[in-house]
Amino acid sequence: MTAKPVLNRAQFHTSVAQLRDLPYSRAEIAFAGRSNAGKSSAINLLTRKNRLAFTSKTPGRTQLINFFELDPDIYLVDLPGYGYAKVPPAVKAKWEGLLSRYLQAREALAGMVLIMDARHPLTPLDRQMIDWFTPTGKPVHILLSKADKLSNSEKVLTLRNVEQELVALDNVSVQLFSSLSRQGAEDATAWVEDCLSQAQQQDPQTAG
């Protein structure tokens, strides 16, 4: 029986700027989100490593696909943040092309964690990411990050509204999340580990 990957084993493996440089992979989960939505903080919390993913107050710093290895050929994948207005159009187009091809064609990709700022969820670019990925039939788990900045009533309303917006989509789940208060950390960790475990069981020889 294949052992379940454990997130706190994560260690940096490689960074790539071209799809041809992607490493061999048996299974991987991608983390995606708008610039400054809290993606790096979420990765650091879930892996229990404060500096694993680089966090910056300057959006758009992450321009590479970063691979963090959990077990041999099992990865968390930190995708470039999207939607930062000051990125030159040519660079933005390159990023978006890279992201869309990776999400649509990477066979080893078992699922996507999509981080959205709970105060501004489901922006047009968030929806674009969902539109790119859901046709693959693989699951998407949305973390409504920075939930600590909402009141309890706002949390309930935001979660309900996002769930209703996406109710027609199969394989999309949503939860509240906060890297600061740790709200939702256990549920998010369990989703990622279970998704990777199921992917290995379905096809242990999967390659990218």
C-alpha cells in the first residue's frame, strides 16, 4: 500500500520557467492564486515551514514554477501569482500561457488549490483559472484566505456566496482559511494529502 504523502516533509526541489523543464512526477498538487492573495503563506503554514515558499509584500515576485518534494517524485507546486497590474504585457502573456498549458496538459497534476482573498473572491482571473482547469475533471479546492479579516457573519455570507456561484461545477470545494489564525489549516492539509494519495493509488506510474 502506498504511504500517504505528508506535507511537513516538503523541501525545495527545483524551479522551472519552461514546460520542457518540468521534472518527472508521479503526482503533484498545484497552488495557484492572484498576486498577494496569500498563496506563499498558505504553503508555509500547511507544510509547517516558515520560509519554504517565498513571501513578499511586492506582488508578482514569483515568476517561476517552484517544485517542493514531499516524497520521491511527489510534489507541491507553487505557480506564479497572476493579475499583478505592473507586470509588462509581454511577461504577463508568457505567464498566462505557461499557466494554462501546465494546468490543462500536465498528466501528473492531481488537483489544484486555488487561493482567493476572502474579501475579493472570484475575480475574473480566478474564474479563468477555474475555467482552464475544471475541463480536466480533476478536483479544485478553494481557500478563501485572510478570513481573519472578516467578521463571523461576513465569513458565513462569503462562503455561502462562493459555493452558490460554483454549485454547477463538479469537483470544486470551498473553505475559509487564514494563515494568521490557522483557521482551516487541518482541513486544507487533509484535502491535499488525500488527493495526492488517491492519485498514486489510481496510477502509480503517472508521468508528466
